[in-house]
Amino acid sequence: MRVVVVGGGIGGLTAAWTLRNGPPDDPGPRDVEVTVLEAGDRIGGKLRTDTLAGAPFDVGAEAFLARRPEADRLARRLGLAPELAAPDQLGVWLWQRGRLRRYPQRTVFGIPADPAALAGAGVVTPRTIARALAEPMHGRDPLHQDVSVTAALAPRFGRELVDTLVEPLLGGIYAGSTDRLSMLAATPVLAAAARSADPYVTYVRRHRQRTAHVTGPVFRTVRGGMQRLAEALAADLDVRTSVAAVALERDGDAWVVHSTDGPLAADRVVVAVPAQPAAELLHAVAPVSARSLRAVPHASSVVVATAWPDASLPAGSGFLVPRSEGRLVKAATWSSNKWAHVGDDLTMVRFSVGRVDDRRGLDLDDRILTELVLAEGREALGLQGEPVDVAVQRWPDGLPQYDVGHVRRVAAVQQGLPEGVAMTGALFDGVGIAPIVGHAEATAAALLRTA
């Protein structure tokens, strides 16, 4: 079987590697000829490791969720087990009303399992605490229609809890807005809670009880940078960088992928690029899919990575900033706190900028953007003087938005694909590394069954 994979990000590389080496439940070499086309001059997509103060530093995805098995399992299949590292410190703060405040414990995406614990956190008003305490006393109907996170949760808890606790977490994942993000698509746990008839607090409490036995790190990363995961996947693959796929054409039972380097014949094609370039590639052979892909909104983000002379930071891994604070920075990761192998005698801090309705990070030039971010970093963390080094990485339209209607749009994309063409990527099962890997593996396994 000849397969052309369009896109050399983590989804495309995982699909290609799985086609050659078999899925996790049926490993072993396969007689499959795979070619990966990557329009850019590098592989890895959102896995990008830069150099900061002379050391490798991730300016894209910095970790994967280890409580899901897919990315961790893939890294071990690739021989990277000795290079996997767990966080040295966890614990999140809120930068709110001019100071850092502990993010309340025993919550799931901001919904408290123990509303009484909100009283000591000092992040919401007594009225909101009272609403959270009362929420389990009120029954509700299961949510089946697709509504925004705000529309689902604000009537139960009030807008303040959504804006203060839920929005910063989902904003950190999607760079989106809870007024637009789909309750049924944005997070599996909240979707399951919404579909049940239990009050949200009751469901969250039971969820925590059901998962209390789960041990081990929540996250893992790869020492030396997450880009090593992409490099390990590509090591034995035919990957052609700076080669763009420009059109698909049916040739009997097979396909021709027209590229900037000439045509390639294929029995199967895997499209693993973002929605807009995928729509351009598919419009002639899958018009319904292309139309649905064009309807997917995207958000842009920027990472400003900084290295400082050794400074004292609070215990924990970083802070989140509620949208209502009006800050440029939406989150910060204290990388030298979080990872024992990062920083040595320096303090490393990653600042994240950009939301679906805030493009300042893209529109400002590097100098002005850096000055504004450093000013907020000094205010929040008391950092003194000038950083030793700074790296700015922009991710224009890098995050698909799981807005209301996303489930329907994705179903239309999949249903509209012609036989022999498959899609994978951040659009389908989650924007994190683990769900992208899982979807790519499943896509490859399905193609292998058709060989």
C-alpha cells in the first residue's frame, strides 16, 4: 500500500510512523510505503524546541498529558523512555486584582468538588460561594443540545465563577472564550457531566472519587525538548520538507497528490494539516468537507520565553490570568520550577499571549511585545532587572476553536471525505499532544485494515 501523508506535524508523523510500525494493539512492521510532505522547512508543527540562554527550551507544546496513555506509550515505543521527565512542582496560581492567589484545590476545570473550599481561596465573592454550595441541591435535565460553556454553567454557578475559574483554564488550552466554546466538545469531563442528570458539583465529586486511585505524573515531557519526539518519529520515514501538496486527483481506484515537487501516486492519502489549508486541498474532491473546514474558527497565540538571573518564585508551576483582568499575558509557566532539568542556575519563565479575540501578540513587533510582557512579568512576579535572554514564537491561527457546533462540523468533515482519503490532527479529538497522537494512531489503524 502506498500512502501519502500531507503534513509533518505530530499528527501526520504519528500516522505515518504507525502505518509503518503497526498500531499499539497490533505492533509490527507493515509493508506500507509512506511519504510525508511538509510545506514548511521543518517538521514537528507545534512541537518546536528553541535555544534559550544556550540551552534547549520548548516554545511550542512543552509537555503531554500522561494520564492519557497515547503520547506516553508512543514515546516509549520510540525508545525515549529514559528521556521522559515528570514535573518537579505543580500547583497553579491566579493573577487577580494585582496579586497572586492560589487557584482553589479539588476542582475539575474550575467546578469545585468541595464548594466550601472556595471560602478560603479569596478568589470569588461570598455570593458566588453560596451559589456553588447550593448547586447540588437543585436537579437539572441532561444537556443534549450544543451550548456554550458559559450558557451551561453560568445559570448554575453565576458568571463570576465561570470567568474566574473556568475561563482561564479553557483559555489556556484553546485560547478561546467560554462564551463560544462548546460545552459538549471542549472537555471530555465537562461534556460527561453535562450529559448526566447529576448536579455538576455532585458529578465532579464522584469523578474525583472514581479517579482517586490513579497515580503517577499528570504530565510528562522529553528532556532536551519535545521536538525530539517528532525527530524520533521521522527518523525512518521518507519526509520531504519544503514540499507542499497543492491538489488531489482521483486516478481510477488510486489517488494522485500534486505537489510543488511533482505528482505522487497513492492508494491512500492522510490529510494532517490545519483546517484552512486542508479545505484548499480538498475542495475539488470533497466539497462538503472543505466547506465545513472553512467554518472552523482559529485562535492565534504567542510564547515569550525568558531567562532571568536566579530569582525566587512562589512554589508551583505558574499562573493563569482571568480574561476580566484585561492583561496582555494570559498565563505563565515557571519552567525552572516545573522541570528539574530546566534552568540550572537561571530562572526560566514562559509567558503566553493571545486569545481568539485578542490579536495584540501578533500585531505588535517583537520589541514592543517583549517590553509589555516583561512589564507584566515584573509586576506579577517581582522579577528584577533585565532577562539574560528572550525568545518570541508566534503561532498564527494555531489553535482550532471547539466552538458551539464543533461536533456537527467535524462529523460533516469526516462524512464528506471520499474513499481512500482520511484526516487527522488537532481538529478532531482535542488540541493536546495525547489526543492528537491517539486520533492519528486510530486513523492509521483504520487504513491498515483496508489494505
